[in-house]
Amino acid sequence: MDQLPNCIDGPPWLQLLNWTFDPIGFLDKNYQKYGDIFTMRSSASNSCIFIGNPHAIQELFDKESNFDTGRNNAEIKLFVGQNSLLSMDGKRHRRERKLLMPPFHGERLKSYTQQICLATERIAGQWRVGKTFVAHHAMREIVLATIMKVVLGSSQVQYYRQLQSLISSWFNILNSPLFSITLFFAFLRKDFGTWTPWGQMKKRQRKIRKLLQEEIEYRRKNSNEQKQDLLGLMMAARDKSGQAMADDELIDELFTILFGGLETTAAILTWALYEIHYNPDVCEKLRQELDDVESNSDLFEITQLSYLTAVCKETLRMYPISAGTLDRIANSSVEIAGYLFEPETVLIPVPYLVHCREDLYPDARSFKPERFLGRRYSSFEYLPFGGGSRRCLGEALAQLELKLVLGTILSKYQLSLVAHKPVSIRRYGFIMAPKGGIKMVMTGKR
Ligand code: HEM
């Protein structure tokens, strides 16, 4: 049995540099050269295997007890804390997921419908005919308003606004190009005060934590009514021994949800707006479908529209928000796709590579929502939200947001791209998003 599949040529430092600064270029180049499974030697003793083969990914998810994830997320932990779902494995991870799940499913999820449409109308209402706006900024505002409602919706308005603006500026720092460099060079992660990006990030992080702490204390003192937002549910939850979550745990999980839910959804919405307006026939079909929805019907009906659903799926197929899923680190020797991997080997399923396969998605580089009308894909052929036990916790909320925000904008506004040209994908902190944020202009109301 072979030990490692298709080792990439060249010095480890160069491989790591390419992967860090141009992940999509790195994946495209090596997929062409080595096929759908290849190995990066990031140092003499560390190997990282990239997998773009659906069968191998299925095998990996089937053998998930052979892998850990939480113990490897060192960089992410700097932002969300040690008590985050992202830092956990095994039993503790399963228990925590169960606890966090309810606000993201069923009737509770449905209850956010109106809030999402209202937030969209409020932000889109600021657009003026003939005036340019950056789509990515607008989408971020809409998504932040929604996620704040899910997480802290029962808080007092003034407190809520203060926190929302702090979180927004925290993310602005995280997304700056200068800050991205600190993610990859540990020696730059020093708090030398507010004139360094790291110092600025830390200052805001401390302020956010302090505000969250104050809210937790306020709710404890006024515990006569149980709040129905995520913080309320987490504060009411008890483990088997009757133990409540500690304050640090509550705060870390709130950060985790904000971290996982904001930039991801905002980037995909921006790509969707770009593709819809880059392809006039797609825009036209969507408008027709939306116009057929009765004006007095339930807003939730929008989420059932088949062409809108296909447009969202196709956007998620073409545009990765991260270069791979979370890492899977072998905790024992394990065989995948005929290769034997030693403990500590890192395996990364890469949805982007699977989504670019011509055998699954003919003309894969073109935006064609129709492909999702005629065919169903398995969860190993189509996996924008990852899979197995780490599958995205906010998937259903993200899908709801995508459909409602796009549906609301397209039914009410005529928009166009300022420049009708291809846009490249760029890393902003942990997330990949359209370079320049996509400038758009409102040409009229409908
Ligand atoms: C379009 C939007 C989104 C995309 C494409 C996306 C994608 C992903 C992916 C690929 C993963 C890793 C899965 C794996 O390793 O198998 C993930 C994990 C996660 N996502 Fe999302 N996500 C989105 C929105 C959200 C939202 C809205 C939230 C929360 C409100 C969220 C919370 C999380 C959390 C907490 C995890 C970690 C799950 C765990 O470790 O068990 N995501 N997401």
C-alpha cells in the first residue's frame, strides 16, 4: 500500500507560501498536475493531503472517529476562544452541537423570515438611483443585522446597537490585507497597542467580550423571563449533571456563531448578485419566477422557488468561502482511498475541487443554475457546507438568508454592475470573497 499520494514537487516552504497566499491558484495548479488527491509537505515531518475525490471524501466522513478537528484550529481559537465548538472534538463536540442547534432549525428558523426581509429593505432603502454602492458592504450589513437578531435579539436596543457597531469594526480589521498577514506569521501577533492591526483587533475583542459579559450578568439578575434568542437558550441549557454553561463558554460560542455566520453568507450573497447581473437571462428568469408569487402570500414561499434555489446552489458551487473544509487530523493509522495515513497526518476535503469536476459539472467554470434543476447530487458530490459531524451548523439559516435577501432585492430593485467584467477571488482574513467587493448601481425601483 502506498504511503502518501502524489507528493507536490518543490521545497516545503514554497508550497506553504503558495497555499497561504494563493489557495485557489495552488489548488487549480496541483489538481491539473496530480489529479484529485495530492500531498503538500509543509515541513519535513508534516503532511497535508488535499482531497477532491467524492468517493475518498465519503470514506473519510464514514471513518470520522479516526480524525480530530478541534485540536488543530490554533489560529481560529485566537478569535473565538478555547471554549468554542470549533475547538472541541468527540463527545464534548457532539454535546455542544446539540445545545447550539435549536435556534437554527424548524419553527425558530422560520421566525427569522420577516427580520431578514426587513433588514434587506432597510439597507437597500438607502440606495439612490444612479449612485454607486459596494455590494459586499451592503450584504455584510444585512447579514450582521440578521445574525445579531438570532444571537441577541432580546437585548435592549441601545446595548444591541453599540455591540453591533463594535462587531462591525472588529470584522473590518480582520478583513484588512495587513491583518491577513498576521494570520500566517505568529511573530506579528503581538499586542503593541492600537497602532498595530493585532493591537486594534485585540482592543475591540476585549470591548466586545466586556459587553457580552455585561449582558449575561444583566440577564442573570433579571431572570424572571427566559429569552428566546441564542444567548437565552444557552443560558437556560443544563448538562446531565445539571451544570449551566460558564460565562467564558457562553461568550466563546457567541463569537463562534458571529465568526462562522457573518462573512461567509455576506460573500456568497455578493457573488450571487454579481452572477445574476452578469448574466441577464438568469436575472430575467428569476424576476419572472418572483413576479409569479402572489403579493399577499407568506414570505416563506420565496424559499420554495425552484429557480431561485438553483441560483443559490450554483453560487455556492462555484464560489468557495474557504479553500477547504476544516482540517481532519488522523488520531490513529487510517486507510482512505487505498492509502495508509499515519497518526497526525492532516486531510482536507476540498469542496472547491469537487465542484469543478467536469465529470460531475460539465462546463464547470460557467454559471448555469439549470444544472441543479435536472439533476440531484449526493452529499459527497456537492458539499459547500462541508460534511460529516462538522457539517456547517448554520447551513439552514444561510440558505434562508440567501433566498430571502436575493428575493427581496430582485423583486423591488433594478440594479446593474458598474463594470461588466470578470472578478477575481481574494482572501479576506479567513474568508475568500470577490476582489473589490463588486460595485453596483441602482437604476430604478420595480
Ligand atoms: C453561505 C454561508 C456558509 C457557508 C458556505 C458555510 C460553510 C461552512 C463550512 C464549509 C464549514 C466546515 C464544515 C466541515 O469542516 O465539514 C462550516 C462550519 C461551521 N459553520 Fe458555516 N457556512 C456558512 C454559514 C454559516 C452560518 C450562517 C453560521 C452560523 C450562524 C455558520 C456556523 C458554522 C459553525 C459553528 C461551523 C463549525 C461546525 C463544527 O465545528 O461542528 N456557518 N461552515
